[in-house]
Amino acid sequence: MAITSRDQLIAALANSRHALFDKASVANAVAGRFYSLWRATGQPGQGAIPAMQAVCNKDLLGALPLVNQTPPVTNYLAWVDVATGNATSTLEIHDRLCHQGGLSGTIASPTAQTTNLPLTLAGVPTERIGAEDHSQLQWWLEWYTDTGSTAVSATVNVTYSDDSSSNVVVPLAATSRSSGLYQILPFAAGKTGIKAVNSVTLSATTGTAGNFGVTCTRYRAGLFTVVANKAEVFDWAALALPEIANDSCLALLQLCTTTTTGISKGVVRFAAG
């Protein structure tokens, strides 16, 4: 049963389940870069650094609390009340599908890092992946501890939705910081989405090993605040009422506007129908 009318939506909101988040600020950020709040302290708790490839689900520490529904009933993301410590903050809610860490900033070309790879979508339910051409997925290089001060590039070998493979070159800034994200873009011409990451090769050593890895997410909703520390409401229409599949590992990303992410506090309401 889907929510197909305004009356059904109003009734579902009246009986909605709430998930609270209160994430501490991440320091050493750079304006214009995406940052993961997976490792930020607060509520939900600090997510673990993945030692090996793993499928993510709602039970992982770091995920927003979610109660599964019995089909055909499903959860919808219907309402978010949010305040951020920085003005003009862009906050996104993603389903964290799979991840792995353990890559090093000091292992460089010609050595390709295949530790815990390939990272594939094996074991992730199709309803969480979305479109069959994988066009709704976003793949990231995610930092867990700082690497060195030498700016290098990462050559990421990927497998596209059509089973072809190629390299995507991702420029990395000097001293990539903990919680920083680099999106694995651009795709080769004519390709719609990635379904596996096979290896990562750094052009040179960064000087410090640190710890980084690969993460795959599916965007579910985005929010934009304009005043610091002022609560703002995003209703079902602003969020586009996305369906939230059972076992979704909902986590926060932020497009940073200054040198810290600032705190993020809010309430997410799930309507079931």
C-alpha cells in the first residue's frame, strides 16, 4: 500500500515515527567540499571505520534509527526540522549502501590498492539501489584519518552498469582531512552509473599513510539552511516524499561553506503507508 492521497499522508504524519540527530562539528574543513558526518560524534553515535568491505544497514552505529515495515507498507521520508551551526549550509540525507576502509596514502603507482576490493553492490537489496542503470548511486573516496600534505591524484578503476570498465581520475587536495569526501567523477561518455570499484592507484605518495576507503550511497533528500542556529522545516513536498527501503542506513553528508561543518541538529519524521 502506497501513500497516494493527501488524506493518507496527513494520517501517516499524525502517526509518524521520529529520528533525532545532533551531530558535532567537523574541523579542518574546506569550503566547497563534501564532508561525511558518519564519524562526527553525537546522535546517532560515531560510526565505525570499516576495516573491510561491508554492506551497511540500519543497525550500524552511525545510522539514523529506522523501523522496518511489513510490505506492502513502506516508510517515506516526510518531514525534517533542522538547524545548523553555519549559515547557508547544505545538508543531505543518503542511504549508505556499502563501504570499506584501510587504503593508504603512502602506497603509490605503479601499485594499485585492491585491499578489501572490489567493492561491489553484492548483498544490497535492489529496492535500496534504485534504477537498474545505477544512475541513482553516488560513489566516494572517504577519508577516515588525514593523509599527507602532498597533492596527488587517485586513478579509480570502475565497472559501469553495462559491465565495461575504465579509469576515473580524481584530483586530491594536499592534506586530505578526516571525514572529507571526493566524488568519483566524471563518468566516461555514455555511461549512466557505477556498480563496482576495482582498485585505487595514487599518482605519488602523500607522505602519510592515514586511512581512506570507498563508499557507495544513494541520495534520498537535500536541505538548505540560510540562517545559523535557526530551525527550518522541510515538508513532504520539499523533500519529494522519497520511499525509504527496509534496512536503509541513513546518514548525513554536508557540502561545507567554511572551515568547519558546524553542528547539525534536527528531527526526521517517517510516515508509513
